[in-house]
Amino acid sequence: MAKLKINGQDKIYIGNQCVWCRQDTSFGSGRYVNRYPAEIYSEEHQAILEGYCCDVCEQEYIEEELWRKVKSNSRKKLKRS
């Protein structure tokens, strides 16, 4: 993995790997369907990782965000009472 400087930021292209779980998302891997291009900042590499996000990681993120919103709304309702 080579770092590239793009618009003043270090970027690392990780190809067909998921930016979260690093599983292969190439055709025939079982994670090709519903993948989408994604990039995240990696503290480990001190750069932006550019690749794909697989559907498994996306669904985990959605569930986590929904759970956070439910907990947040529950606290607001308790405070109003």
C-alpha cells in the first residue's frame, strides 16, 4: 500500500477490501453485491483509506446508529417527565 498525496491529504487505495473489516469485496467473494465506494481516516496509517464498504459492515453501522437514536430518545422522554 503506497500513500498518495491528493489535495494535500495522504490517501491509501486498498482496492477491493472493505474499509472497515478488510474482507475482500471483489466479484465472486460473496460481498460484491451491495458494496459501495467508501473512505475513512485511519489513525494507524495516518491517512485516508479508500476502498469499499461491504453490506455486512453497513448493516452493523445502521443497527448501531438506530440503537443510539432509540437510547437518546428514551433519555429525552425520561427528562421531560
